[in-house]
Amino acid sequence: MSNAIPVPALPLRQGTAGTEPVAIPQLGFGTYKVSDAEAERVVDQALQVGYRHIDTAQMYGNEAGVGRAIAASAIPRDQLWVTSKLNNPNHRRDDALRSFDATMDALQLDVLDLFLVHWPLAASAGIDLVDTWRTMVEILQSGRVRAIGVSNYQAEHLRTIIDATGVTPAVNQVELHPYLIQQELRTVHEELGILTESWSPLGRGRLLNDPEVVRLAAELSVAPAQVIIRWHLQHGLVVIPKTTHFERVRVNADVLGFELSAAQMSALDALDRGLRTGSHPDQVQV
């Protein structure tokens, strides 16, 4: 097993996980659309390359495979960061508590590092944003997770749960890449003390052939994916690229040996076109 990639770890807001300081590795490995059967192999590859931050979800159906890879790795638990997410049918309190137990069993963990509400479901009948968040706080207070957060929440969703409970999510994981830079939402995150985490950081591959990205990659003698991942890192975002190909796993991790200039960062920022490659939060309902 190789040494960990020496990526920065970003501190989460104080008080989110009690008195223990919590910091999340800025570069992680995503497992979206990785089957449970292949999750063990690809997560093992990621850990061999040096990733120490693994992102999964109940919705992905691969927590058991991820858990097998972690268990087989022999990496000390305190050197790994593991995130999972609450599935959409499980927002009501009893369902959420049961499904969290199932997540922990599948991952073979006693303590999870970060647990997120996967989608807000703000317009779904019988589901309440605040009640779901109160259950997440209850899970946090159990001591079985180090931090809690959300995914795909918009500004009004964040303010609703914070105003009602006084507990601010540590993280909001949202679709974010140079075609969708989410500047207004990131500004809200900064105001509220929420860390921004990027899913679909390569725009589901669309950005890899963008002429400006290709130009910058040639200028820097790196791969297009490395340019985009570096853009996320330099913006202070947590980024979780995903691939099932070992060479791409390695390339995506090799992003610490170069920097983008201010002009290069601005050129990538200018690609913003508000393009979502995934669902809009308002469209995802039970």
C-alpha cells in the first residue's frame, strides 16, 4: 500500500462534531455508479494510489463493497476519511436511524467521518427538511459520526434548517465544475461557514474536450482532468473525481506538482454557463 497523497485537509466548522477538531482531506475518490461488485476493486486501487478520502452513498448500493476494500486495506482507521449519504426514501426519523445503522454495518465501521442528507426533497409530501435535519443532529450526538452535512441544498434550504435548529451543516456537496461554478451558492456557504464539496467535478467528462481546458493542459504539460481538479483545489473546494480505470485514478491524484496562474484560473471561471449535467434539486422528489 502506498503512502497517502499529501493533500491539504480543510477544517470543518467548530462545534459541528463536538469538541474534537475535524478536517476533511481536500481530494477524495468518488464511487457514484460503481457497482457493489466492482467497488472493492476500484476503492482498493484508489487506496493503493494514496487516496485516503472515500465518498459513497446509500443510493449508490455499493457501501458493502467499499467496506470490504477498507477492511482489507489494513490502513489505520484514523488515516481514512469516509463519507456516506442518507437515501431519499429514508428521511423520516425512524427510517433514517435504521438506514444509518445499515450503512455502518455495510461499511464495517464504528464511526463514520461524514454523513450527508443526499437530496433536500423540499417539496415531497410527508417529508420535512427540518425534521430530517433534527434526526441528523441526533445521529451526530450519538457519537457515531464525526460531522454531518447536506448535499444538493440550495440557499433557502440551508437557512431553513439552520434557523430552526441552530446547527449548521459542515458541508454542502453540490454539482460544481467550470461549466457550473455555483458562485452565488458558494458565497452563501462562506457567509454561513459551510465547506463546499464538488460532485461531478469534471462535468461528467464534458470538460475534458473543452478547447480552453485542452489548451491549458498543453500549456502546463498535464492532462485535462488534472487542470480541472487543480482548479477545484485552488478554489478551496473539496473535490471527489470518480473513475474505474486505474491509470485515470493515478492521473487524477497527481495534481500537486503544478499550479494554475491567476490568469489560468480566470480563464476556467469564464467557462461558466450554468450547465447542470445532473438533476436540479427541485426536480428530485420522493
